[in-house]
Amino acid sequence: MQTSFFVLTDFARNITGDAATVESLVPIGQHGHGWEPSAQVQRDAMQSDAVVYMGEGFQPWADRMVKNVEQDRPEITIVEARRGVSLLSAPGHGDGHEGEHEAGNHDGDGHEEETNENQTDHGHEEGDHHDGNDHGGEIHGNETDGDQHDESENGHDHGTSDPHFWLDPQRAKQAVSTIESGLSEMDGVSGETLAGNADDFRNRLDELDSTFESELESTERNAVLVAGHNAFQYLGERYGFEIHALTGLAPDSSPSPKDVQRAQKLIEEHDIEHVLAPVFESDRAAKQLVSETDAKDHLSITPIPSVTEAWNEKEWGYIEIMEEVNLPSLKTALGAK
């Protein structure tokens, strides 16, 4: 079977175990959004037994691929992993707790993940934050207020919902159940095997959730600053801390002078000592904020849009990345006791 996003690849592999071969249509280091696949990718999808994708609007190329598969090979199982998941409002559309949307009930509702048309290969090890947005010089050099980023800039319109639900392990569990149900329709795969594997993985997600809750229960601070796009509000909503970010949902948006000034004030206001820098994005803004404020250092964090070569060599999946990258950085940034 084929999948269109790293998190889904990992979920599907945990669900199928040895019962099926799960391959990613997207190369290691690539996000799979804002990326145009080769003709071979379409052929791979057409020759598979099942295709697992996030849902309409998340990856436009995947939407087109799924439509082609449905038209030409209707016998192939198509699984929309996001269906039924309650999505938070996008940052800037309410406080994140109101106006939740149930995915799967909105066709073409604009849940478009980071669609960077000029995305380059991001096969870097953790800490190498490069996405083609580093134009040199300081981030507030000669920019004017006219450089304000916009969620709809270059077609990066995320609508009113935040698509990064998988950073909440409980929402991730729902996607696992949806994938399990969808794959049970495949010929030659035991539904009992899928159910047992899915139960095991959901238990591991519960353990991950409990670990995050206990490790972040008592902290010196209640806010973090992400020197990148705002992809982490599900973590903040789940574990009770504030998320502040330089830009909105689109990862290729450059911070304006006002964004930088706001971030500097937040560092002072919340006594922030560690700025969080998303893996697969430039860490230039994080380094500059550290050099110009009382912040001590920057730390890696990731919404897990892909996997680095180093993580792949260690065979890290969703749970390992959450435990080994995100949790330690959040504990340090929040001052966990």
C-alpha cells in the first residue's frame, strides 16, 4: 500500500505489521505538500492495493492522485485518515477552542497543509533548518510593513481550520482507528490482525499522552515561542500551555519587522530562555532572537511533516520523534520541574 504523508506511513505500518508492505509516496526529507510528484508516483499508487492520504485539501497533488485512482482503479482501497477528527480553528480564527470542525464533513474546506510550491529537498539531520527561505541578512533588514505575511500568500490558504491534529495523541488515535477500518476492506489482510495491531498502537499513544501530561504537569512557564510557523497549537491545547509563533500556518511565510518585535516582547514578558526552532525550517530567526534578547538558546521542535535521514536510520516513527525531539525541548522551554 502507499501513503502520502510520513505520519500516515508510520501509523499504517504499525497497524499492518507484517501483514502488508507500506511505502511512502514521498521521499525522506520531503514534506509531501507543495511538492509535485513524478509520473512514477502516480503509477505506484495505481499499482497498490490501498492508498492512505490525509484528506481533501491537505495535499493538492494527493487529491488529484486519489481522484485518478478512484476513476481508473476503483477496486483500490482509499482511506481518508482525517475523516471524523475534530479540528481546532486556525490561529487567528478564534481562540482555538471555538468553532471546531469535524474533518470529513467539509469537502474542499481549505484544510490545506503547507503548500510550498518551491519546496526543496529537506533531507537534513535534526538541527539543519533550511527550507529555501533564508535569503541572507537579518530578518528585519530593509523589510517594511508591506512585507506582512498572509495565510493566503502564494496560494497558501488554510481556511479556518488547523490541520496539525496528529500532534494530539488522542486525535492521532482516532486517525489510527480510521486507517484500521479502511484497511480492513483490503483483500488478503486479516481484520483480526489489524485490530490487534491497532489496539497495541493506540495503547502506545495513550502511554505517550500520559508521559507528556506527567512531564509537563508542573512547569515554571506557561508559554513557548516558536520561531517559525504556527503548527503546534494542538500540543498547547492538549497539555495546557500557550503557543506563540512568528508566523501563521504557512511555513514559507517570512516574518515581518512587527512579527520580530512582537516575539521580542513575548520573550521579555514570559521570561523565555529557549526559543523553539522547527526542524525543516530555517533557524535563522531563532538564532537572531537569541542574539538580540535575553533568551539563552534555541531548541529543535517539529510538527513531524517528514523524517530526517538521521531519524530514519534510527527507525524513529511518530512516537519516538515526539518522545526524543518534542518532549525534551518542551520540558526545557517550559522549565519543567
